[in-house]
Amino acid sequence: VIEMDSQRKKSLVALAGFCAAVAGAAWYGSRYSPRDARTRLWYSRLDKPSFHPPQAVYPVVWTALYALMAVSGWRVWSAESSEERSHALKLWVAQLASNAEWTKLFFGEHRPLREVADVALLEAAILKYIAAASKVDRTAAACFVPYAGWVAFAAVLNAEIVRRNPGARKLFPRAHVA
């Protein structure tokens, strides 16, 4: 049996912590995904643009992006303690919180317009994180570039859905009262 040194154990525990934080945000967001029949019906009623990806794309893309997010945060955390490192980690947490709220606003609250504001804030937080992380670990910063691209695409997609569906909230089916 090979015994790990305490520094390596600490690092692996930290990586597991970053994975758990990302998984928690993903779980929180997934609670508002279109699995609910009424939300699925509402989403199907929205006029979506031709560049809207097929539903099967989302879990594949988000799995990869969440993995990169966890690795990025862990790499920054693993760097030598500094003000830049602390700042980058605070931005990492801020973007993760904004990410978790995103799905809730769109699917949970059926507020695509508010979601566009949130996705713009999320993109800004991602870009700030990339800039801050690049001062600590360039690879960590690079891990966020695909995420920034996907969120920018999502912002355009969501803005187009808002433009095409000015009364989107009204499309949500009412519960049947017996």
C-alpha cells in the first residue's frame, strides 16, 4: 500500500471539495430543469430560434464545463497564497452562485427577461475570474474559456428567446383546479 503524503491528501480533498461545490450548483439548477410537465409544456410553447441546440447537447456540454470549472478552482486554490489567489477564489464562488441561479430564473420562475440580466452578470463574473485567475495560474484561466464562450452563446440565445416571446410568462400552463 502506497501511503500519500499529507500535502497530496489535502490537495485531493480540496479537489473533491471543488467538485462537490460544482455538483451542488448543478444539482440546484437541475431542480428547475424542464422535467416538470408544466415547465416542459411552457418551454415547448416558446418560439425558439433556429440556432437553439437540441436538448441532448446540454448535458454533454455542461458536464464538460462543470468539470473544467472544478479543476480551475482547484488549481487556483493550489497556488501559493496571495491577494490575487484570494480575489480569484472569491470570483470563482460568485460565478458559481450566479450559475446556480440562472436555471431557476428561466425554468423555475419562467422569467426569461430576468434570466438575460443574470446571464449577463454571469458572463461578467466569468470574464473577471479569467482575468484574476490568469495572474495566479494560466491553465486555470484557460479552463474557463470554453465556459465563457458557452455562456456568451447562451446569452445571445436567451435574448433571442425573450425577443421572440414578449409574453413568455403567460405561456406557463395554469394548474388544473378540481
